[in-house]
Amino acid sequence: METYRGLFSVKSMARLFNVSRSRFYEYLKRRKNELDKYDPEFVKFLYETWKRHCENYGFLRLFRESKKLYPCYGARSVRKVMKLCKIKGKQEKRFRPFTTDSRHTGRIAPDLVGRGFKRSSKNEVWVSDVTYLPSSLGWLYLCVVLDLYSRKVVGWSLGLRNDSQLVKSALMKGIELRNPPKGLIFHSDRGSNYCSEETRKFLIANKIRRSNSRKANCWDNAVSESFFSTLKREIQYNYFYKLEDAKVTLFDYIEVYYNRQRLHSFIGYVSPVEFEEQVA
């Protein structure tokens, strides 16, 4: 089958652009001179990187990736090739905070973080939150624990109930993985699952200091909320039929992709694992 510049078949490219093959040939004639200015391997690299990241990457991350292998091409070239090849990142969805159940009698801890989200060492401050995912079983609740230093997800748990056990399970994974020192700050909202006696005793037993956001102020826990916004935008499936299917999908996204592959803007466009390894 005839291929375009030796990279992709006409049929597959026509399908990508959602046009007929005849119209795609006309498109090639109009665009040929423009794409001829770029190395075919450079074009192929941008397209395959975009596909490998499930079409999540936009300009900034593709530009950062391309500079590693093709430093001769600048931002304008990357933008132009993306436009010619119809490459677009997934758009950010409007932020909608998860409704926190703060109507309880549990003890509220002071805010020890104060929106100081930039930290100089790992295991200094962990932040946590819970979000929900739709399924045939009803809502699935996902609790995550992130290290503010590298933005790495150090622990997470998924269940059918948003309770203290869900929080403890995510925390236990983080403790087993990181073995944090005495005095680690654990920051969250004022939800009943975080302020319950069960959670408080667990934190005390592990010598972890508790911190809660201010009342009705979701931005005090913005890092966790930002992670959930990213996950729901980039995850491949948004509805699950089985709990195990959801766990497999979330494991692939969090442990394989987010922690080890996805470039994070806050830490200089490297993955959380790579950032910690570089510093170490």
C-alpha cells in the first residue's frame, strides 16, 4: 500500500484526519511543501510520542521530549508540525472539587502546610484526598497520597466506601514504600474519614503529624485536587463494570505511567521517579 513519506499508510492517515482517501490526497498536495521542510523522523517522533501517551501530551510536553533527540528544532517547528498533523493534547476540564463531608464531631487539626506546596526534601509533607469514579457497582472511591517534594503518588487505595479504612489502606502503602521519618506531616481536608478517631490513632501510632485544610477552602489541598483533574482527563476509561478492572486501569496509570513516564511541569518536566533519582 502506498505510504506517505514512508511513515504511515494513506488509509491510516485518512482515518486519522477523518476524511476520504481522495480528499486526503488533495490535502497532501497542499501541505507537502510545508512538511518537506522537516525531517521525516522528527515528524514520526512527535506523532508516535503523542500516541504513546494516549494523545494526552500537548505542545509543552512534546516540545520538551523533542529537545532530547532533535535540539535543532525549536518551539515554532513543533507547533507547526502539530498543526499540520492535527496533533492536540487533551483539554483541561473545569475544576470541580469533591464534596467533603465535614459535618462530624472529629477533631480538626491546624493547617501546618499553609499552601506551602514546594518542599526541599521527600517525606516532609504528604497530601491526600478522595475522589469518586462511576461504575456499575455505584461510586468507586479512590484515595491517593502524594509527596509534595516530587509529586509522586506514594500510596493509593480503591474501594466501595469512603471511610477511614480507605485512608488507612492508602497510607499503609506509602509507609511500607517510603519508611518516612518521625514528624512527617499528613495534610488533607476536614472530611470525616480523615478526622475520625480510627485515622487519628493510626497516624499517632506511626508518628505522623496531622494537618487539615481550612474550612470551605479546597485550594488549601490544591495539589491533590490537581492530580485528580489530570487523572480524570487522561485516564483511558471513565466508567468501570468491575472493581478489579478499575484497579488494573488505575495501577497502569498511577504506577506505570504517572509516576515513571509522564513529564511533570512542577519538577522541570521529568517524571516523579526520575526527579527523585536525579537528586539522589
